Amino acid sequence: MIDLWFLPLPPSPVTGIQSNRVRLRPFEKTDVATLVAQGSDRTVAHWMISFPVPWPRWMARQRVRDSRREMAAGRGFHFAITDADLPDMPMVGACSAILIGDASRPPELAYWVAPGWQRRGYARSALRLLLSHMFDVDPALIAVEAAVIDGNAPSASLLKGLHFVVQGQEYASAPISWDEPPGTQVRLQRYRLWREDWFRAGQAHISEQDRVDTKAVRGL
Ligand SMILES: CC(C)(COP(=O)(O)OP(=O)(O)OC[C@H]1O[C@@H](n2cnc3c(N)ncnc32)[C@H](O)[C@@H]1OP(=O)(O)O)[C@@H](O)C(=O)NCCC(=O)NCCS
């Protein structure tokens, strides 16, 4: 059987988005070990519904491959968050926006910053870049959502600071890492950011000089 991992990854239509030191870039095969380490961190996995602890290596490989496929097909955005000012541009976390495939449902964000890199503004900068990019490339995009498990105050505060508002509550299966009996539910707060609130709040667009090779997506 052919191991698909050894085939080249689909080319990404966006090779980078950067503002100041924070640069978002597509996942590469070389990110697998970092994905395993960061995804397996209990303090990260605790707030992510589908993260086992530890992550098996095949799962990280699958995430890299699937994320590149989705990017190439225009079904979502998946980026490593890196610091361009540090040697070797370390991956400090990740952020995604998944297009649900139902025009009536806004894309949904998922993100993390590894514990050693938290509270340095990486998540706020990364989400600002991602949101700016999404609203810029799709004038028909009217809203973006994120679902936060009850008790995740850092994430709730991060979203409120980006002008998300609570849209409602819902229930989902407890995160895999909680090891709860099957069927255990957790409550989520669903947050929504409206396009007009984003622009009214004067959130900076990514300036042209910071836009790193996103021409294919923008059709320029
Ligand atoms: C939530 C998370 C992504 C924040 O990342 P971060 O890079 O540390 O966040 P930033 O430094 O950019 O902080 C931006 C804002 O988020 C909020 N925030 C971040 N960490 C916080 C904390 N420990 N307590 C309270 N608020 C916090 C604050 O509003 C902060 O703004 P401020 O610094 O002006 O107070 C990070 O804590 C994380 O990865 N947590 C585990 C995974 C997770 O919860 N993912 C989201 C699932 S919905």
C-alpha cells in the first residue's frame, strides 16, 4: 500500500500572512513533532474537544495533510503561528477557520498557543491576522464564530477583546482528554463576530507590505 505521507503536500494558495513579528504560514511536514508536543499538552488539550493525550504521530501527519488539502480546496484556513523575529521562526501555536459547508453557518475558529508562549499576545495577533484575511478575501462573509467550553476564561476574554459577542449556548461531547464516560456532555458558549462590528471597531487590515504572497487567493 502506498503511504500517502511521502507524496508532496498540496500547494497552499496562501503561503504566509504577517504583521510585525507574528507570521501565519501553512503547516509543513516538519511541524509533526511540534504538533504532537503542543497538541498533547494537557492544558491545551483540556479545552479542545477532539485532542487525545498524547497525540499519536499519525494524527499529526493526518492533520498536516488534511489541512493542506482543505486550504487547496478553499474549504478552510489552517495556519501555524510563528514568530518571525526569533531564530528559526518557532511554531508557537496554531489557528484555523473551518468552513462548515453550509452557507447559513459562519466559519468556526479553533486555536491554541503552547503554554511556554502564552500571554505574549500571539493569539490576539494571530486571530487578528486570520480574521482580517478572511473578511478581506471574501466580501460576502458576514460573520465568524468560535465555540468555547464553559470555564475557559482566557479564550472567552480573547474573543471579547476581538469584538465577538455571545450568540448562544450549546452542548457537545466532553473533550476526549477528560476521560469522561461516553455520553458526557459539556456546555459551550458560542461566540460570533459580525463583519460590520469588525470593521466598525477599526480593526487594522493587513497592510500590503505585510501580506506575504496571498495573491492566488486574492486573485490579483
Ligand atoms: C486562549 C489562548 C489561545 C490564549 O493565547 P495567548 O497567546 O496566551 O493570548 P494573548 O497573549 O494573545 O492574550 C490576548 C487576550 O486573551 C486573554 N487571555 C489570554 N490568556 C489569559 C489568561 N490566562 N487569563 C485571562 N485572560 C487571558 C486576555 O484578554 C488577553 O488580553 P490582555 O493580555 O490584554 O489581558 C491560550 O491560553 C490557549 O491556547 N489555551 C488553551 C487552548 C484553548 O483554550 N484554545 C481555545 C479553545 S476555544
